[in-house]
Amino acid sequence: MPVLNRIADFADQMTEWRRHLHQHPELGFDCGQTAAFVAARLREFGVDEIHEGIGRTGIVAIIRGQGEGPTIGLRADMDALPMTETTGLPWASTVAGRMHACGHDGHTTMLLGAAKYLAETRNFAGRVALIFQPAEENGGGGDAMVQDGMMDRFAIERVFAMHNNPGQQTGSFQTTPGPIMAAVDTFEIDVQGRGGHGAMPHLTADPIVAAVAVVEAIQTISSRNHHTADDLALSVTQIHTGSADNIVPDTAYICGTVRTFAPHVRDMVRRRMTQICDGQAQAYDVEIRLNYQEGYPATVNDAEQTAFAVRVAKEIAGPANVDPDAGREMGAEDFSYMLNARPGCYLFLGQGDGAGVHHPAYDFNDAISPVGASFFARLVERAQPAQP
């Protein structure tokens, strides 16, 4: 795993940063301590500007290079998950019910490593904007930072981010042009019937039968309403109703998730779910209310910026360790909001074998921190080379 020599020199320091962050996880927008730690390190590095409170607890730091030029954005997420850690490691979470189970402590560390190197060397033109974002897991911190005017305020022209990937070869890179991660929506369906005695169902309007019919009809959206070439995952994940064997309940509750890549597929699913709920309400003489909540949009890589990122990744990891057309995943990522605002690329960095993300036994692989930091740093130097 080739890394920049100067970054290799402070790899142990990066491990210390990462393990400190791992011990002190914070959730959502409540990333005050994490942001304070980041800001303190950035001041030590001597970055030119530190702007706090963007997207509530986000930070944008500016490093100026040599001479005039554009501004490139590099983003890392900072938040953790509401989970109990089971690793038993000396640097395990010290906060009950919270842990860095998705590696955002490592993402923050990699960007800090790049910041330290870039502030020291400044071997680039223009500026780099270091974006430390809260609330990726839940809350849309990426959108909050964009809505706060980050892109225009700091004249960011393109933006890049990466995510660790358990099960992928250590230090390797994967990405793809176009959609790489899905849009994620949530639906909740409340069925209001008329309960009664289980021995006298003719006096009821049974919400269970109506709910089952709704669930069965929803399954036909994937099989009959969308083109087979368009990726779609539609899953009913909860059904709650009833309390006893001899009571027809008044209500039933259904919820689930929808994952799409294309806006027209997303719109079709919402339209068909509305039609299904309205139709089954009439068919079973019940009231059905659909609450369809659109979440993060699809994460779509710009083709030109992806080709550029692939070239830099090959320089860092070697051509054999970079997959430029790895396909797309049905998971979601709120870096999508930044890519909607500016062209850029999102990549996966392999962290080798071990527990997957969002697992209580997960831990970020510190060996890849210098690789990620080197990629970020080289990205800036190749995008905006210093003028001789």
C-alpha cells in the first residue's frame, strides 16, 4: 500500500486520533466534542481558516496553496451509531449505547491526515476546503451543510469523499461512474378498520385482511410496474396488529423501505403505492393512510471526476488494486446532496476482513488511514498542480 512518505511518518499519530474519536462517539448533529477535537487539530496544523457551525456542528477548513486557483472539496463524516460495542478493545467506546460502527472515526482521521500534510507542503494551486460533516447516519447533515450555502460561500467547484469497506481487499479502491448508491425512502401505512369479536367477523371491517392485501399488492410494483433493467428494492419490514386470538383489531400498521437509482422509478413507486392503498381501502371498507417519506437521493458520481479519481487511486494503490467499474449498491449516503450541488466522486476504500459496518464487533482498520490520507492529498495536488 504505497503512501506518501510524510504521511507515513505520522501514521502512529493518526492511529491515536482515530482511537480517541472511537472512544468518544457522538450521534447525529450532536457532534460538538468531535468537532472541537477536529478544530483543535486543524489549529495545530496551521490551516488558514476554520469555519465552525456549518450544518449546525459541521466544519469547513480552508488551506491555501501556491498562487491563484479553484477550490476543491474533501469531505469526511463524523457521527456514530446508537449501538453497544462488543469488540472489547482497549479503545472501545466509553459511551454506553453508542459506537463508531461505520468507521466515521476513520474517515475523519484520514481527512485530518491529509489536512496535516497539505498544510505543511502546500504543493498545490488555489485552495482546498476540508469538510467535516455531522449526521450522515440520520438527519442529512450533508444537506444541512449545502443548505447553509457551503458550496457558494467557499467557491467549491468539485467534491470528493470515500468510505471504508469491510470485505474488500485492504488498501484497494472501488468506484463507478454514474449512480453508486441508492436513494432511500421510507413508507408507513396505517389501516383503520372496525374491530370486534373474532367469532363475529361479519360485524367488523378487518384491518388484518386489508393489510395483507396491501402487502401482497405492493410486491407487484417490483415484478409488474417497473422495467427489469431499472434497479429497485422494495421491502416491507414491519407489520404490527392484533392483541388476542379472539379479537379482530381496529388497526394495522405496515412499514418498509424503498431503494431506487432513477427519479422516474422513485416517482412510479410512490404513485403506485398511493393507488394500491386507495384501492384496497375501498375493497375492504377500511381507511388507509400512506405516509411516504423521501430520504437521501441517489449518490451519483460525475463521469469525468470519477475518471480523475480513478487515476489518482491507481497512483496510490497501483492499477491492480483499483476497480473503476465496481457496480452500485442499494445502501444510501447523504454525500449525495453534495454531489447534487457539485460534480465529484465517491469511492470505497477496502479495509480487509472483519465484521461489517453497523455490526457491534466492527472496528476501523487503522492500517488504511495513511492510504486514505494519501489519496486525499494526492487528489488535491493532481487536481490543482502548483505553478512552477
